[in-house]
Amino acid sequence: MGIGTTSWWPAAALALLLAGCASGGPAAFMSEDNRAISYTGDRGVSNQPFPANYRTELVAYLRTYLNNPVGVREGVLAEPVQRTVGGRLRYVSCLRYAARESDGSYRPAKERAAIFVDGRFDRLLEEAGELCTGSSYAAFPELAGMTR
């Protein structure tokens, strides 16, 4: 057998190994509703620690998430409260802001829900829905001060 006939074997084995990990192994973090990817591991504990650095973590995430983080308007934030998300207890912080569009215009401010797992930012839900019902908002001036 020549090099051409056996060189595919290591690549095929690696591809199968990686496919197994991505389909539900410890490195794959899918939410319970299979719609969003989780960025932190979930130890499955019901009593979650309060996310002490929630403001800083949200600003850091939004600085990379928004196409243009400069000039965000109407930024308000609610302090994290415990809510049930996907059948598990989580801290949820609701925020509302209007980001600058690529043409320089602004759409109306939209409500989003930041989910925290084990005291750290996990993901941002674009459709907050009932998670933010009754939230008490306060000014979030850090959004207006973001830079690229």
C-alpha cells in the first residue's frame, strides 16, 4: 500500500472523534430548549450565586457583540433576579438599549435578557419575553460610554 491509500485513516479517525464531542459530549453546551449555545459549564446546582460583576461582564460582551458599540442610546438595566429558564434556576438581568445601525440611524430600543450561570454571564436572549415582565430598570450609562 502506498502513502495515498493510508493517509486518509488518521484524518477520518480525528473527524469521527470530533463529531462525537460536538454531538453532546462535555464540550457541547446546548440550552434546554436547543436554541442557544451556552458559554459556561452548568454544574446543575439549583442555588446559583449572585453575578457580582454583571455590569462589567455585560459591557464587555456588548462591546464585541454589537457591530458598532459607539453611541448606544437609551441604555437601562435591571438588577439580576432569579427566574426559571429552561427548567433551571438562573439569574436574569434585563436590559434595553438602542444601538446605532450601520447607516447611522437608530431603531427603537429593544428589551433583551442576560442569563447568568454559576455567577458568570452565559448568554444574551434577543427575545426576552416573560423573563423581563415586571423588571425595574435603572440607567445604564456604561453603554453610552462604550468604544470600539
